[in-house]
Amino acid sequence: MSEEIEFKPVNQEKDSRFNAEPGIVVIPGSNYANEMQKFEQFPSKYGGSPGNPYRYKPFPKMLYRAENYKGKACCMAAPPDPHDFADPREYERADEGARRYSEKCQKIVGNEQEMSRAMEDGWRESPDAAVTYLLGKDKAKSTDTAHRNYEDRGMSDAAKAEAKRATEEAGEHLPAIPEAPRVKRKYTRRAKPAE
């Protein structure tokens, strides 16, 4: 009598008959295995010790700078939701704008000198540090502007008008009003009266 074999569904991920061999059979010690071993950083299926062991390299390093984007201090803009746009071209423009903003706020430096110059310009090592730096800078600027506005109360009307004009030209709060260039008067010599 023949026994009936019960049908069982096969799970290809767990069944040992499937995926037992890789797509390429690598024979340890072969030319291919030796060549691949040169590029490995950790012990691998190619056997032996890695040919390119991992070493920490501080550079190149990514730096970030925060700016105000749509009223919020951030380093990277989130991609827009496509459901918010009726026209696909508007979505593409908004997506491209967000992508370019994110690229503008990131920079790669290659050595310590480039990094120190970038840090002086407001770049930071993490997005959180960049946002914190921008918020601190904005807070210091607003505090200085508030002090200047308080001290400006005792100025003459002409000086107040000049301060107001400078603030309107700048389009933002100014912690200090730049000094207007003085107009030099041309000195003319008076003729001596005839005697």
C-alpha cells in the first residue's frame, strides 16, 4: 500500500530547501573570494581577516546651518504632502523648494580648518545644535533691539525719525542704528573786504 503524502504549504523564507545557497557560489580561497576580501571591513563569508579594516575617520563631516523656513527655525524641510495640492506641478515645485532648502542648509567639510571656518559662519555639527544656535542668536538680537528701543525714548524727534527710517529700510529689527555718513561741507574762502 502506498502512503499518501499530506500537502503542506511551503514557506520559502523558513524552509531549509530554499535560499540555502547564494546566487554566486563563493569557494573560500578562490581568486574571487580573495579579491572580495580586500574590500571587506568586517569578517565575512569570504573567510580570513578583512582587507580593509574599519578605522574611525573624522572627516569628511557633515555640518548643518539652521534658517527660518516658513516661520520656523529648521535645518531640513519636510517634503510636502501631495494631497495638499490640486495641481501636480505645484506639488513638484513645493517638493523641489523643500529639497533645495535642505541642501542649502547642509555642508560637507574635509578637514579641521574648513570646519573651524564654517563654525565661525554659524554651521554646527548636528541639526539640533544648529537650531539652538539660531534661536540663541535671534534671542540676543531681540534683547539688544528691545534695549535700543527703550533707550531711544529720550532721543530728539529728528533722531527718532532717522531710527525709524533705518529700521524700515532694513526690513527687520536693528539692535543698533547704523551711523549715517556725514555730509562734508565744502569750505569756501571768503574774499577779504577791500580796504
